[in-house]
Amino acid sequence: MELRQLRYFLQVADQLHFGRAAERLRVAPSAVSQQVSRLERELGVPLLDRSHRTVRLTDAGERFRPLAQQVLDAETTAVAEMRALSGRQERLVRLGTSAGLGARVSELVHSCQRADPPITLQLNYSDVSTRLHQVRSGTLDAAVVRGDSRATDEFDFTHVWTDELLVALPSAHPLAGRRRIPFGELAGLPLRIAPAHHNPDLYQAVQQAAAVSGFEPVIAGEFGAALHEAFAELAIGPPSWTVFYASHADTLAIPGVAFRPVEVGKKARPLSLATFVVTDGNRRLSGVLADFLQRCRELGRRAEPRHAD
């Protein structure tokens, strides 16, 4: 059994989808499937039920999931303690994040590498609910979250930057020829977006921008979590639009899809959403975590002219 197999299994268990798990792990879906299948053969039991359109955990998978997490947590602890004994104690931040942060993650990693002494980021890709649960349980030191609708007394939400949202629409559509799109001109196009219960902050931001612009969006359906399939549908299907973070769009080149900034309201403001680093509200910040938060804020200030609200 390899630690990689456990990491892959836990991502599939979180996402219940091989494609989404592969995107967060930044590997091919076939690699995830192969490693999980190999793990199942070594254990002698099926961990996942693949007989339906969606992946489900078997009873064995449900029981194995916390055990696999314990193994990975033990590995992190063991490495940190041995480095401390050797005089090379690592300044480590276990950070929950998502693939949607795009170039932001790379910028943050480089900033932490330049710290003296350097800060090592151990990245964990999962959905927002899982990230917050792991911060509360102590499995993660911090998590990056867009929007603060999930803020409670259990957590400290530290605003670190504001992310601009772009409109994604078929490149053949006339609006794609505009350098910037007044938000009100999208009124005639159906919107594809995750439902409010899945991503309340994003949903509310779009609805508020539409209200300011004098229209109510017609929801055409959910924008799929498997990005390449969803963008292919956007490019060749009936005309529609969605919103996408600029920091992620900068890392993509999607044939047939155009990403354009928008102007909202009379002041022609960009569409944006605040981003927070979430820490446990019941624990005192360590020195390395305080340093990490400061670097996040500095990164946000450098990017502020582009992502101003």
C-alpha cells in the first residue's frame, strides 16, 4: 500500500467523481482510477461503488476513509518530528485549497518559499465543507475560502484578497467581441451556475450584479464540475454564459470559449468576490501561521489594482 493510493482514494471519497478528484490532484483521471483499483485489490474489498452514474462509497469505503486519513496525518506528524530532532524543523502550513484558485496558489507558494526561513505549504484540494471540517478537526492549519457565508464563531475569517470574476461565453457570440461586457447585456442569455446551496456566495454575487443591472438571470442549468466537458458544452451548445475566476481562467486555454471582464452598475465596477483564509477560532495563531497570513495579505495588495471592487 502506498501513501499516494490513500491520497487518491480520499480525493475520490470527497468528490465522488474521478474527474473532479483528478483535477484537484492535477493528474489524469486514469491514474486516479488505476491507483484506487490497485488499493482495492490489495485490501481485498471494494471501496467504491461504480455501478451508478455517480461514484458512491461502499460500507468498506466508509469505514476505511477515516483510517486512511489517520495514516496520512501520522505521516505528516512523523516527518515534522523527525525534522525537529535533526535540527531542521520545517515551517509547515497545511492548507486547504481548490483547483479554482489557479495562479493564486503558485504565487502563494513562491512567496512562502522566499520567506526566511521558508514556509512549506502542504496543499490539500477538497470542497469547502471538507476544508472547514478539517480546519475544525486540526487536520488542516488553514483553508482558503471565497465568500464568508459559512463564517461562524468556530472560525476566524481573515480577508486576504478580492478575486475578479469573468464571464465565460461562446467565442462565436457577438458579446465575445467586446473588450469588456456591461453586465446588463447578458440579460438575454441563459446562465449556467452552481445552485445556491452548493456555492451560496458565488450565486449571490451574480444575482446581486444582475439586480443592479436591471434583470433576473434565467438559469439554464448547472455548470458541470468536470471543467473540460462543461466548457465543451458551453462552446458548442445553445448560447449561454457562466462566471469564472480570473486567476483560474489565466491558466486555461479553452477552444471556443471566451473569458471577458464585466462592468456592473453605473460605476462600471468589476464583478468580484472576497477571499478569506480560515483558521480555527479556538486556537492561538502560531508564528508560522501569522507569517503566512501576512504573506497572503501582501499578495492581495499587489493584485488589488486588477481585482479592485
